[in-house]
Amino acid sequence: MMTMRTELRLVLLILLTVGFVVPAGSADPLLKDDHELSLLVGRSHIVDSEHRVSSVIVANPSVADAEVISPSQVVVYGKRLGSTDVIMQYEDGSSSRYYIDILIDDSGLQDRLDSLFGRGILVDARDGVLVLKGNVNTVADATRLEDFMSASGHSYVDMTSIPGVQQVLLKVRIAEVARRGIRELGFSAVVGGASAFGGVQTPATAGSAPGGVGISPLAGGAISPSRYVYQEGANQVSSAATLFGGVPAADLALYIRALKQNNYVRILAEPNLVAISGEEATFLVGGEFPIPVVQGTSVGVGSSISVEYKEVGVRLRFRPEVLGENRVRLQVAPEVSQLSDVYGTSVQGANVPGVSTRRSSTVVELRSGQTFAMAGLLESKTEATNASIPLLGELPFIGPLFRSVRYREDQTELVVLITAELVEPIDSVGSEPLPGFLHERPDDWQFFVDGRIEGTVVAPLPPSQAAQAKKLGLDKLTGPGAWRRFDELPEPARPDLILPALPVSSDGAAASSDGEEVSR
């Protein structure tokens, strides 16, 4: 009896176990086998089914799309690189899953890139992303490659590079010459006595009052000849007069302004700057000067003044772009400015100088080592003035006594030259010649007795060493301690690694490169 009960219990336990295990082991009892499908971007594939398809579901519609075209057929479209799942649901309630991988035709894309940019670019598809490797010849090709890949709609990583030197040295030379010539002549005379006075003063010319004679009464007292002065104070001569004379007994004074003036100004700035391709570099040699700025007024306080600073000097700003094939495109903006009283003004009694500026900005393209005249100016200005007293100034012989003439001529020449060079850093050995690196401090005897400002006498370089210094760009160094005989240097300062020693002849004299001997 106990045996039958035990068997029944075992049977019931098995049935219960089967009843619970079957649903658990079949979470999706109607799911058919999984399938895998690979497609190229822009291509399609028709999937045939043994069951009647009611609908399809695409997990990532941006990668692929699917459409039921018949009860037993579904078309799948590849849209872009990636992967997704496509679920097909059938009329009997079952379903199946397709793993879709959308790939790119590497060979087709590679052929198009080869035809457009040569065979320097390699296409590699990794984890759903295109990787472009290799070299492009120019920056323009790199830009076109970016435009092409963006238009294709592919996700990609650009690991291409432009071979060659990518650092640019910009040399700018700004040269200006300004000339000014002034010629003028004026005449004034004043005569006075006990009962009368009079005088002649030619009209003021533009920018100057050549006569300079001011006739005005003294402060206080009645108006009479004795109460008048002929200048800005008794017994004074106007600063406008260049020649003067008088007769005290007759109270006669003569004033003549005759001037001939020539001005010459030359400005030369040569800033140099290095920058990597695509990056902007700036350079400023000068300073900042204060400008008082009136902030406003308030009741009972008045106006307040703050100070702003403006840069002045030599400024260079440029952005190079290496195009390849030894060509460089430059966005360059050089500027030279200096303080000038001509453009100055006054702010609440404070004189503020103006700024005279030469500025240019442009974009040019040139080869390494070439020079471009990016800006230039040739200006000539002539100004002549003839101011005279009507009728009297037109009389023959004595007419010049009643008129003043002034002639001014200004000429300005300005040119801005730029030179771009592709450069690489040098391997420093710690002994490169620098401006003034040969300068030695004078001792007390040399400084106080001999009046020397350096320890030894500067002498020119021998021809062979001068040629190598020219290659290094150091041939134009000037000033105390710039160059002297290298054989007179102390050992710690002697740059044997930069400039080689000259060969020594049998008599102990150093021979130059052209066969001449340099005396020791």
C-alpha cells in the first residue's frame, strides 16, 4: 500500500515539474530560428519566407528598412553603415529574427578615392565606422576629402595627414620714408611816436603766422600810442620772427620771418615670427600708453576720468596654411604705430597724443622663400599759400613788404614686403651665436681710463666664418660685442661647434677661404 502511494506521489511530482518547466524553457515558443544577413549600403535584398508574413519591425530604422511586398516576401534596404535586427511576424502568430549587418563597398569607395585623390588614402572599416588612413598632398585635398565623405553620409574617422614641413617662418619688412620741405617769407613793421603810431603786418599763412607782430593795448589806462606794445609784452620779440631790428629814437621796429625747413623721417621694422600651419601667431614690440576717458558727470561730484591703455609699436599677426608642393597661403596683418602730436587732443586740460599707424591686412599665396610686396604707398602733397594786403601786396618792388608766401611739399613712400619659408627646428647644441654673445664686461681701467664700453676691440669675421654666419642669418648683427676675432675668444665662449676653425698655414697664420692669410 505504501509502495502504491509512493509511486503515485512520484508521478504527480513529475507531472507538476513538467507543467512548470515547459513554459519556463519556452519564453518565446513561437520564435523561429535566427538568421544573419549582410547588405551593402544602398543595396537591397528580398527575403523569402515559408510562412505568410503579416508585418516586419526594424530595431534601428536609420541603419536599415524593411517592407512586406508579398505574403511570403520581405525586402530589406541598407541605408548606412551599422547593424540592426529585423523581426518578421507571421499570420500564425510565430515570428523570426534576422541579424542585419550593413556594410560599405570598400572596393568601390577605395576606387572613387583613388580616382579623386590618388593612391595615398586607405579605407578601413572597423566596428561600423570607416577609418581613412594615409596621406593627402595638400590642404585643399584634405578639405575636398572632408566634403566628399560628409556628402556620402558615412560615419568616418579621418586619420590622414599632410606630409612635409608644417611650420612657417614669416619675415616682414616695413619701410617708410617721409620728406617735408617748407619755404616761407613774411614781413612786419611797426612805427610809433608821441602822437601817432602805425604798422604793417602781413596776413597769417596756413598753419603759421609769419609776421607775428601783435599790436594790443596794455591792461588798464587810457588808449594812447604810449599805451600800446608791439609784441606780447614790452621789449619782446615774437617767436615767429627770424630777423628783427629797430630804431629806438624813431620807435621803429622791423620783423621778418624767412624760413627754409627740410625734414626727413625713415622708419624700418623687420619682425619675424614662426607658426604652425593653421594656427594664428602674434608678435608685439612696443608698449602701452594711457588715455584718459571721461566716464560722465554726477550731481555735486562732477565728471570722473578713468584710464585706458592702447598698444603702440610693431605688431604682426598671421595665420599660415601649408598647401603642399612647397606653397603657403598666408593671412597676414602687419602694423607699425607710434605716438604723434599731430593727431593729439585735449581731455579736460590733459594733452592726449594721437597715434600714427601704418596697417595692412590681406591673404596671399606664395612658394617657400618667395617675397611678396603686399602693400605700398606713394603719396605726394604740395601746398602753397600767398597771403597779402589788398592792392599793397601787388605793388612792384615794395609788394613783398605787404605779403607773406608759404610753400610746403610732403612726400611719403611706404612698402610692406613679406617672405614665407617652410622651416624646421634645429638640433640645439647650446652654443648658437646670439646678438652680443661675444660682449665682455670692461674692467675699471678700460671703462674709466680708456672709455671702452666692452672688454675687447670688435673686429670683423674672417671671410670663411662670415660666409657661414651669413647662412645662419647672423651677418647683419651690429653693436658692441657683435663680432670679433674668434681666435681671441676665451675657450668657454668659443663656438667651435658652429663656426669651424680656419686652417693654419706652415708659418702659423690662419688662411681664409680665398687664399688670403689673416694675421694673428
